[in-house]
Amino acid sequence: MIRVVAIERLTISLESGLAAAVRDAAVTDEQNMSAWLADAARRRLVTRGLHDVVADWEAVHGEFTEAELARARAELGH
């Protein structure tokens, strides 16, 4: 089965230093800038979604303690 994805062309503006960093990162990752920026946008949306999940959990159970955060960071290798 072939999956068809609709593509929308966008025009964006970035400060020149950021644009250069994105261009360099895309080259390093062997992607074009559109693919690199799309991946970055997907990751940012996932991060926002996780933030919402944590906020909902904390609203019910209370904020995470420093010990809980430290244990989570250790398990993630941070």
C-alpha cells in the first residue's frame, strides 16, 4: 500500500546565525533543510505533548520531588 502525504510549502525567517547552524546540522545529518526542520518540529511537538502529560499527572498527584526527578534522570542516563 502506498501512503500519500500532503506537503505544504512554508516560508520561514530565521536569524542568520541560527540559519547557518541549521544548515550545518542538516549537512552533518545528511538531510536537506526541509527534512531537518520537519524532524525538529516533530520532536518539539512530542516534547510539548510530554509536558502536558506531566502537568496533568502533577495536577492529580502533586509535583515530582527532587529525589524522583534525580532517579528519573539517572535511569535515562542524564
